[in-house]
Amino acid sequence: MDETTPPEHLNPLQRFGRDIRQVRLARKLTQKHLAKATGYTDGYVSKVESGTLLPRPSMKFAKGCDTAFGTGELFAGLLKRIDEGDHPSWFVPYLNLEKKASRILDYSASLVMGILQTEAYARAIFRASHPREDAKLIEGRVAARLRRSELFEQDKPPLLWVIMHEACLRTDVGGADAMPGQLEYLLTAVASPHIELQVLPYSAGAPAVHMPFTLLTFEDSPSVLYADGPQGGKLYDSAETVASHTDSYDRLRANALSPERSLTLIKSLLKEYRW
């Protein structure tokens, strides 16, 4: 990033980095000083300030800067608004709840759920659904989706249980540039003690529910349902609606392959895509 570049020509992360640099210099701190204060390397600080750190600086770093600079919650707030700005407004309430959930129970009907998508897979989806959108906006959406995986870096990550219809694995999103890597990522992801995956095969017949949905459960509050609609996703907290979808989820899980057989199927499909 050129220091002479006008602010209006910078993307949000570049502006964030420039602000960090300006406050650091005003406080007469070196990158090495800031790195030590935040618990990161000076190379990390350099990438943040140049706007080249992907997918984006961590919230821990932003909070560390606020502590080092004495800026309250300024940079943590800026980073949070960058996150929200790369997501549709109707999705932000769900994201806020997702971070607090103890369990995430997801049924994916045709596409791999966002939190498990690779960069190439996510990019192919956004390019298909927003064919006229500027490339920078697409990349912002991709980076925002990848950041959701930071959920599992929390001190107490949630349990993610995904039931994925076989259609998710056979829908050729992004072709040879995306699908093999996506399937490989799924095989790696399920090695985590916080992630379980089952595939609902075509042979199981008509599924209990045709549309994707996600149930969020919490330790100290009632569960909520998130479901997609024609105008975007929506949260439901009606006890009756949540209970109905919980029953549906149990039926989906009963008809799905076991986690072990699901992995076997993914490995088999991976070989097909590589051919």
C-alpha cells in the first residue's frame, strides 16, 4: 500500500492498517514494540499495516492495539464493523449468535455450509450468485466467509454437527479448481473433536426437510432456528418452530450414513473428481 494513496481508494482492511500505523507512530512506538504488546510478530504488524494480511487481522490483535494505544475499543469496533460490512445485513444477527452457541446443528441441502467452505469453493459460489459484482466486493465476501472458521479458535469452541445431503458433494462447484480441495478440506475438518459430519445419501429417499436450516443451542438461553428464504435468512425463536425442526433434524440424522461411512463416501467422490 502506497502511503500517498488517497483514503477513498483503499479497501476497509487497508484503511484499518493505515489507522493502526498512524496511531502507532503518534504514540512513538515501533512495529517491534507493538508486536510485543499484542503478542504477535513484527512481520504480522507489518502485514496488518500494509493491508495484506489475509483473511484479516484477528480480534485479539485489534484489542491488543486498543490496550497498547489507550484507545478504548476503537480498533476492536472498527474490525467488527469491517466483518459486518462484508456480510448481508440480514445475516449479521445470525453471526452474532453463532459465536455464542454451544452447539451448531446444520442441514445442508445442496451446497457445503459456509463455515466449512474453502476459498476457491466460496469464490465460485459468489461469482455464480453475483455475476455483475466488482471483483473486490467478491473477494471481501470470500474473506468474510473464511473468517467464520475462527469460531473454532475460541477457548471453548462449539460442537458443529453437519448433515450434508449427497447433492452437496456431487454439485460441481468451481470444477477441478475447487471441488477436490473442498472435499479434502472436509476430510481434514472432521478430524477436529469439535466437528461431526454425516452424509444423507440419495438412497435414503425424500429428506425430512427440503430446505437447509441451522439450529443453534446455548448453555443459558433457548435454542433458535435459522432458515433461508427468498429475501435472505431469518431467525426464529418460537418454541414450536424450533421443536419441529429439531424433530426433523433427528430424522435426518437417523437416515444419514454414519460418520465413518460418510468419510468413505467423500473419499470415493474425491477420487472421481481427481480423475
